[in-house]
Amino acid sequence: MKKLFDLSREQLKALAEYKDVIETGRFFKRNFWQNEKNMDGIRPNSQIITRYCLEVLENISCTDLPSYNLKQIKDMLVKNRLSGMIQTVFDNDLLSVLKNAYPEEFKKRQLTEWMWSSHGIWDNDEYVIEAVQYMVLKEGIRRVDMIPKYDWKKRLLKYNIYNVLSRFNWSVYNLFNFVYPGRFHPSDFRYRTKWKTNSKKEALDNSYRLMDKTFNENRLSREQILLLSRSDFKRYGLISMLLSVFDGDPLKAKEFYFYKTLNNSENLNLLKNEIRIQEEQFENNLILNRLKEAATGKFIYNLHTNHSTYSFLKRYAKKRNMTIRNLIAQFGYIYKTAKEDHAVLDPKEIWELRKKRYTYVEIAKKLNSNPTSISLICKREFGGDPLIPRPIDNYITIQEVMDTYHVDHKTIMKLVSENNLENHLTIRNRYLKKSEIIPLIINYKKSSLQHQALITRYHSGA
């Protein structure tokens, strides 16, 4: 009960009038309730009188209301001379009486769920809309188009308003279509869509809408839709529709989606041609991407060493009844093999270019060949890289000198530079003449005090 000091003058006068009615047994003054009949929002006089009746006369707090049903509460109010208020001000809507008396308390979940679960409440359109919108708001949904993506049966049970479906033939779609008219289609609520219906047209309309919605949500272009297989329909959640309405045939579904016809031979032929063109274009893109990965400029080299690309091209070449070379040529590339180059390239020319210190890659570009062919010719004609000195037994690599005589690389190169020794640099190694470098190394180890100090320190540390 509100404190008397919090009441307005009008409320105090109304409360005094009500106490007088209770004590004397007389009726309320004429037109006492008319002032609040058409008032919007809270009716203050009715509020204080209702609360006085329940809390003082009947000793019931707002938290006790869920333990009573609406009939019992109405009987209490009528017994305490408030039937005129119920009829005149609230048009016999008892829940409006209670919400007017406790507006803040009815914003809390306990009284709200009790109000919605009461029998007979779903005959009131406003309460249905209020209950559903409250549930949607509490679920954190801010966009109406997101509603069909949720399982509302569980949520209706969660908010204790599942019996609202009884008014709508237990259809979630009918419920939300009532609250948000014209915003949904039966197929939006997939788990409620019945594909096997008495009306074939209804099933087709539902399937078209669901396909259109799914394709738009996934931003599929016409070309992508044409390439959809049954597994793709399953991935997008359309398999039940496909099996029930189109006998599991993706071609029928595509025909209806694009042309709104079924088993029309002309449309089917057009669709098949489009699909064939799109499949070829898709394959061409795959092949082109593979060739770009394997290409060096406009040439394709060493295809046999790349087993994945080779088998990929071989498979598509066989499918198109052509050779791998012709398939590659279709996409503007030139297929080069080492076998073909052996008979064309001149070993002497390769020798001269290599002696000028051109790399295998540079030589291949100059001779319009490939590095593998150059390497194979060098191995076959010269026994290896032309820059390797011969006879090889008369030469030693720097790494071998370091391992054998325990001298660092910097010292060796210093001796080579100071004494102007024979020095051959190949792709992998630097070769020095044994008869020149070995005596110098031995002499250096004997005469260099720094080297001897390092050796002594190493041995003492060991």
C-alpha cells in the first residue's frame, strides 16, 4: 500500500469515499467512475482503491497474486463493492485492473508469466501481441526477419505461454503472422512447412519461396545455382524440399525456380545447355589456375615432376579427348619437355654461355628452353657443370679444406686472394687446385702464431 503522504489530493478523496462506502454500505456517488473511463495510462483513483482493497481488506500483496486465479480475484473485488469500477473503467478486463494497480510489478517476469498463463487470456488480441513481443525482446532479437531462424516451441515453453498456439491451430507461423502481419511466409518456418499438402500449388509456392530466400541469403548467382548438386541442396538445408516436391531431382528444382514450370522439354533443354556451359567454364577456370601455378612465364616446364598437376591435366585432357600439350595450348601456354630439347640445343653453345657465368635459368631463357633440359645436357655431354674444373681429382672444395686442415673460410679466401690462386666457382661449390692451396695451408699453420694460439686454447679447453 502506498504511503498517504505520497498520494495526491484526488487520490485521498477517492480513498476516503471508498472507506465510507465500505463502512456504511452505501453506493458510490453518482458518476464516480466516469472520470477515469476514457483516461489513458494509469487511472490513479482506481489504482489506490484496488490496492487498498487487496492489501488492506483482503491482506494480499502483489507477490501473492499468482496463487489465485482471475475468478477468485474478481470475487474479492466484487465482494468489496468494486464491480462498478471493473465494468465502467476497465470494461470487465480484470487483468487491466491488476496491471493498473501494479504497473511496475507487472514488468517483472513472475507476474508477467502468471498473467499470460491464465485461462481465457488469449482471446484478447492485445495480450497476445504483448506476450509475443515481450518474448522476442527478451530473446535479444532486434530484427523481425531474424524470427524464423529460432526454435519458438522451446521458447514459448520457456516463457510459459505455449498455450497461445491453441488459438492459432498450433501453428508458429500463424502466431507470428498475427503479431507481425504480412512479414512472413509459411516456408520461413522450415520445421513447420509441410511439403506434402493437398494442394500441389501450395507446396510449389512454398518451395520457390524457400529456395529464393536461401539463395539470396547465401548470395548465390545464377551461374552458381546452375551448378548445384543434390549434396549442395542438402548443405543449404533444402534436401527435404527436394525429395518431397521434386522427387530428389535438382534439375526439376532448378527448372521450377528459373522458369516456374515442371517437365517442360523446351525449358529443360535450355537449362541443360546453360548447365553444360557453366560446367565447362568452371572446369576452364580450374585448369587455368593450375597452369598459372605451374607456369614460368608462358612456358610449362617439368610437368612430370609435379605429379598432382600432371594427373589433373591428364584427367581433363582425356575427358576432352585431346593431348596434354593441346590442352595447355588452348590456354595460351607452351609445354616444354627436356626430351624435345635434347636434339635441338647445341652443347657447345651451352658450354660457352656457362663459361661466361650465365646461370642455367638465364641460359634457358636465351635458348628458349628450360633449366632442366640445360642441366641434363650438361650432365650428358660434360659430366656436370662446365664450370667444374677437370680433372676433378686435382681440385678440392673449400669445405673439404676446412674439414681436413681445420682452417676457417675467411683465412682460406685470404690466402687465395693474396697468392692469386686458381679459383673455380660453380653453382654449389668453389674449387681450388690441390697443388696450390694445400702447401700454403700447411705453411700457414706452421708460421701463424695466431693459429697456433687458437689450437692451443682449444686443446687446453678440451
